[in-house]
Amino acid sequence: MPDGTGALTAAPATTRSVRTIRPEPVQVYLNENVLMGMVLSTVEVFKKECFGILLGYRTDGKYIVEHALPYQSARRGHNWTELRSDKWKILQGILRNFPKLDILGDFHSHTMYRDIRASITLSDDDIACMEPHELQIVVAINQQEHRRAWSWSVNVDRTLSGWIDRYHFRIAAYYYDRHEINGNGNGNGNGHGHGNGHGPRKPLTRPRRAQLLCPIAMGGAR
């Protein structure tokens, strides 16, 4: 358009905001045996933390968890667990004989302590110990005064929750978005004492919550 002198000037450029499309959350499938294995491991050492390994396989955007195996030799307190490195090396050697199963990650519990109720929120230590490509499942367990009938549900916040006897459980799964991982770095995560220290760097963002699915909990949503 002409300016005051008659010369033509360019119209101001218009800018458009680009909306970032957030990918759909990863889905984590638990069979009934896996769910009950984690629940029983949690109750067995209540009010200390349980800790175990998740075995199964990955597909695009999915984790299929076939086994949840507790670490029987782990040292534990009400808000921590520790696995000896020599024990982890033994387990790794045994697991090499099962080539159809991958180590997907681990699970552990958060327990109520005195009047402080347990939650599924990852602690700073949980995040520090989480390897970039691993799945981490948290089982929050709280004890109630009265017994409740068995019931489980898939919740709108992508968790599972359920009642067994006097115990209430809430379960969440966490992962790092693969698009946010720098594959050229050298991470230093310790993976609860069993990380190799040579994986990719973790993204700057916190782990994301996956969508947990289990057949016995598919009857309702909360």
C-alpha cells in the first residue's frame, strides 16, 4: 500500500500460532495374574515398599505386561527399596534364557504411614531411578477400617483402582515420551541400582502417565 510519499510499502506479515499435537498416551495392558501379583506383593510387605520387575513385550505405543515378579532379596523401608547389584546380575543372567520376554521396567508400592495416605505420585527418587525407555508402575495402598466388597475400575485419570478386604489400591503407570528423549546422550540413571549408565539422556519433562487397562477392571470408570 502507498505510504505518505506515494511509495509502496509491504503489508505487515501475519503470524499464525502453530498448535502442538500431543500424542496419545501409551497404553499398558495387564492381565489378571499381573494385577494380582502386584497386589499380593504390595500387601505382603505392607507397610513397607515392595519392588519387582515387569516382563513382557512392546508394540508401537503399547506395553503388554505378562509377568510381575517381586524382588525377594530387596532391602526395604516404608518409603524406599534397594536391590543389591550382584543379585541383579544373577537375575539378568537367568532372564537371558527367556528370549521372548523383555524387561519392560519395574513396579513398586507407596504405602500409607501413620496418618499419611499413600498416593500414586512419583517421588523425586522414583524419577531419578527411572530409565528413559522403561515403564514404571506405582501401586498406592491404603488400609481402611471396614471391609469392602471386591471391586475394580478403570479411571478417567488413566489409573486403576480397587478394593480387596480392608485395602484400597490405586495403580498408575509412567513412561517417558520417546519423542522427547535425546538419543545421542549418555544418561546416568541408576534404575534402582541396575541401570547401565549408557542409555539416552532423559527428557527435560517429567514422565507421563500411561493408560492402564486390565480385563477385570474394565467394568466401570471413575
